[in-house]
Amino acid sequence: MHHAIKPYATAGVAIVGAGLVAVTPAVAPMQTSLIAHDVALTAGFSLSDFTDPYVAAYNTAQDNIAQMMASYNAAPDIGFTQAMNNFSGYVQSMIDDPSTIPAMVSAIQTDFKNAWSAITLMNADQATINDVIRHTMDSSYLLGNLSGGHEVIFNQVPGFLPEDQAATLTPIINFLGSPMSALMLGSVSPWIAPWVAMSNSWDDISGALRDGDTSAALQGLANIPANMFDASLNGATLNLDSLLPAINDTGLLPDGMVMTHLDFAFGGWFSTGGHVTAGPMHILDGDGNEIATAPASGGSIFNSIGFDLTGIPVVGDLHAPSDAIGPLGAWLGLSQVIGSQLGWGSWDGKDPVFNIPAPEGFVIDDGGAGSSMADAFNFGDMFSDLGLVG
């Protein structure tokens, strides 16, 4: 078994190293696909050609807000709520039976320790790590062309670190998979993503000029503000394929295994994250019957690294897409992690299903497009009302 999983571990070491490089200022952003629509800079140019990319960016943000609201409504303020529920129970027990005071004080200390260790994972035991990373990264339990394999790689890394460095490096690697890493990344990403988008735009413009396509270059130039606006709301991806030759030549990957893609996702203000094992969360009524599902929230620095590996023994190929997370999604994820460590929700033994109790007053969503916040303002309607678009 040790030799069977070694390919995952060595690949993980390379990916972790690449992730650390990716989030340092030393790496220049590379090109990635742009989502803004081309602007037709011709005689038929209309104002809608200019406004459409902004409308598309806002609509994406609106959908993201709706997803985060659905995640929040499934467990409002769950970290704080669960902590207060536990504390109230402990206090009531001490009032009812003073002889339980030592046990209740110990329980309070245990709750605090569990919650605190789960936030950074740096000093957490393995059981806590195994539970928390299901809220902070994706996984797959199917063999052959795995899609969503961050947890598969992450779990194997510590056991294959150099013995003289393992004690130092393991807490750092654990932190990369923690909810606190998502919070730190989400707090700076909306400021970085627009510049990544601008760099991506300039790279496309340069490519168009090299190909002699002046029209495409002008279109790309006109799209820069829209791409930066979209990135500030919804994130941008830093392409790191230029690092692949160096990674594949390090000798860390076993013979026959090749990394074919690497990128890093920086979230915008409304990037949801949530591409994690815990999602979708299964909402149960008082009798244990599933009545609805809701998206999970959360992520981590490790989950923001996207990579493709080929030539993995037994498995074949592994595709782990990067998952951008912003500050709101990171806070929601942190709250859900704390709540789960204090007794909220449960894994049903058939990974990766995560069950949660329906909150008081829960109403099953009718499938509407978004929350009241998201629906309160619509750029497309505004432009139509002003007669700027058809």
C-alpha cells in the first residue's frame, strides 16, 4: 500500500510547491480564457456591445450570491449558533446538577480546542484533519479519470516528506488545506484578480498582434475594463503551464507520470468556492428524511490550485479543477467548519454524503434564480429601461 500511494504523494509535493510559488509576487500572470464577449469594433458597433460584458459579469455575480444565500439559509450563522446551543446546554446541566460542573467545564474546553484546531489545522489530530478537509477541498472515490482529486493527493503528502523536514513542513501543508487559508486568500484575491485579468487580456492582445490580427487586438483592448470588472466580482485564473517543464523535470514525479496543466484561481468578491466534498449538503427533517439539498461553502489555498496528471498507476488520469473563493464564501465555509466540529451535521458513513438538520422555519427553495439581495438590482433591466439596449 505504501508503494501504491507513493505516486499520489510525490505528485502532491510537487503541486504544493507549485501552489506556494503561484501565490508569490515572483510569478508573472499567464494567459487564461476570458469570459467577456468580443466587442465588435466596426461600423455596426452599438452601445449594447459595450454593456453586454458588464451585464454578463453582474449576472454571474448574482448567481453566486444566490448560491451563497442558499448555503447560508440552510444553516444560518451555524458556527456561532452551534457554539451557543452547546454552551446553553452545559450551563443548564450545571444549574440542574452542580456535580456536573467539572465535566461541563471540560466539555467547554474540548469544544474550544476542537474549533480552534479546525480553523488552521496546524496542530490538529488526523481525525480532525480528515473531517475538516471534506469541507475545504474536493475528492473523488471513483477509479479511472478522477475529477476532483484534491483530497486524494493532499492526504498522502505528509507521509512522504523527508524525515528531517516532516515536523516543520507538515503544519504548513495542513494550513494550505484549512478554512483559515481560504479566509486569507479570499481577503486579498478580489484585489489581485483584476490585475490577473488585465495581464491575461494583454497577453491575448499581444498574441493577436503577433498573428497580425489588428481587429482582435482592438477588441481585446476594449474588453480590458469589462474583464477587470468581472474579475473583481467573480475572480480570475492564473495559468501556470509555463512551470510544467520545471516541475516535470524535478524528478519528484514517478516514471510515466506527467503533469499536463497547472493554474491558480483567485476569487472575486462573490466567488462562492463550495466545490468541496461536503456539497451538496443533504437537509433532513426531524424524522431523518431528506427534504432538500443545499450547496456547501468553503475552500482552501490547496483547493484553489488546479492541476491535471496523467500516467498515474491504476487510476490513469486525475483532473482537479481550481476553485476560486472570495471573502464571503470563505467566511461561510469557516462558520460551517466550526459548526461541524461542535456537533452540527454528520457524515452518514457513505462518503461523501454530509447530512444536516433543517433549521427552524426552513422553507424548501422553489428553484428561484436568486436571493432578494441578488434580485434587488438588475443591470440588464436598467439598460433596457434607459433604452440603451434592445
